[in-house]
Amino acid sequence: MAEVIVETPSVDNLVGALTGARRRSRQEAAHQLALMAHQDAHQLLPYVDELVDALYRPEAQTRWEVFDALGELCLIDPEAVAKGYDGAEASLFDEGSATVRLAAFRFLCRLGASSPARSDASWPLLDEAIQCYHGDPEYHDMLLALLEFARGDLSENTRDALIARISFDTTNSQAYIKAFSTQIVAAAKGGE
């Protein structure tokens, strides 16, 4: 039996597909780009503008996959991906997809953790989302992202606001909410 070789599309072709007319092609391209970002995000740096533009596609999967890729890029060039802030704000309150909301929240946490100024810009949206989605099914994963945020390079004001917001759940919640809230507060105070 002959071996079948599947050729991976080039980054150029995948990025080009993000603007195509077919929903399915955009989703598949975004998925491949997210996988590539996890392997070597540097190869996507020249395409940040195109990725940010894809945050405005109508289908949820394209957006959540692109947020995943931008989150990886944030680890190497947060200034470049800060252009995705407005797209994240729009997706953070998407009523049709919890997955998109979670992806936008993760992206904002990673972006906010990268500098005091970006923490100040991201915190109001993160704070609002914490209040809106507290206890929702995706809240567990939001708390994981918030723990990464708490360990980041936050401004003193953002750090204090985070502690104030989460402290209530350290004593008044149960199960995972209490456990993660306790870890978040400890991290924000510099104890973790």
C-alpha cells in the first residue's frame, strides 16, 4: 500500500483563506493557524493584522481559533497583538457562543498580564466578565486564565482591584470557585 502524504498548506494560503467566502474554509484555516501558533508562533508574527481582522468573522470557531493563535503570539510580542483588544471586547460578550467568550477572556488575561499598562486596559473588561459569567459552565476555565493573569506584570491598581473582586469567593464560595479564588488572591499578593 502506498504511503499517502498530506501537504500542509502554507501560512500565506491559510491566512488568505481567513478572508474567503466559505465559512468551512475559514474555520479550517483558523484551526490550522492555531495549531501552528502552538508549535512556533514566530511564523505568524507577520500576519497579526490579518489575524486581528479575522476576529470579526461571523462564525464562532474562526474567532475562537484566532484568539488561541493570538494568545500564543502574545507571549512573544504582546504589543503587536494588542490590536486585537477591540475584537476581544466584542467577542467577550457574544451571546451566541460561550467558547468565543472564553477565548476572548483568555486572550485578554494573557494580554493584560504582559505589562502594567495593558493590565489596566484589560481589567475593566475582565472584571465585567467575571461578574457576568460567575458560576457559568465556562467559569472554571476563566478562573484558570485569571490565575495566569494574577501571576503577570500587573499595575498596583489592577492587582488591588483583582484582589478586591476575587476575595469574596475565597470565603463565601465552594468547591473549585473557592479553591481557584484562593490561589488567584495569593498569586496577586505575590505569594505564589
